[in-house]
Amino acid sequence: MANYKGHLAGGLIFTGMYAVSVSFLPVERFAEHAGVLRDWQAVFGLFIIGMLFSILPDVDTNSKAQDIFFGIVFPLNIILLWQGMLQASAYLGLIAMLPIIGHHRGWTHKKWAVFVVPLPILIVPYVYSEKILSLAMIYYGVAVTGYFSHLLLDGLIWRRFRIKN
């Protein structure tokens, strides 16, 4: 089981691998948006999402991960409100509240949560504009990657594949 530093390091490594792999996607639909990753702001956003989701499962308890998570999410929410992006602010607030519904190592550490918790990143753009769906899939993918890195480092993924002597 890793601490917050281990989860952030794992999130950084997994996000880096994800960013490199997305850059080489041959599929036309993704290629035009993968080119966005040549923009430093988009790459920075990709890493922020990956890192936030790498510590998200531990936000359900009073921890350093919770301090870091809300230390980033709160100012980001203020910026979204200031820019008049009320819907984005509301969705960010909704996602940020999810982990505190339940107890530590509860549903946030389940394997299905890896795919379900980041779903608003994919669903919201689909509801409002199909044009940015492929870009949303890139950000959904990095959120899943960050979340997966957390469970992997906690050992929850490996337990399923261990061979008993």
C-alpha cells in the first residue's frame, strides 16, 4: 500500500505513459485531438487530471491526499466560476464530493469504480456536444489510468492474479 507520495508518483508515471501512447494513436478520430497534446496547457491539464484521479480513492478520509486534492480542486472551481463556466464548476464539485459518500476502502477502492467514477468526464460532453467527444475520451482515459494506478499501488489489482501456494 502506497502513501500519497507513492500514489502521486505512480499517477505521474502512468499519466506519462498514457500521454505518450495517446500521442501515437493512429485512429483518425483521436489523432486530431491527440495533436492537442502538443499544446503545453493541454498536457498540463492531462497531468492534473491523472494526478487528481491517482489520489481520488483516498479523499474519503482525512489525509494528506484529501488536502492535496481539495487544495487543487477548490481554486480550480473558483477559476471556473470566475470564468462564468458554471456547469463545469458544478460537475467538478459533483465529482469532488463522490468519494466522501461512504467509508474508507469502501466503494472507492472497488475495481468497477475505476471506470464509473470518471464517467462524467465522458458523459457531460456527449450530452452537450458530440464534437468534443473524442477529446473527452482522451481525458476520460487519463482519469481511468490515474485511478487504476492507485488501486494497482494499493495491491488491490494484483490480489486477483496471485497464485496461492
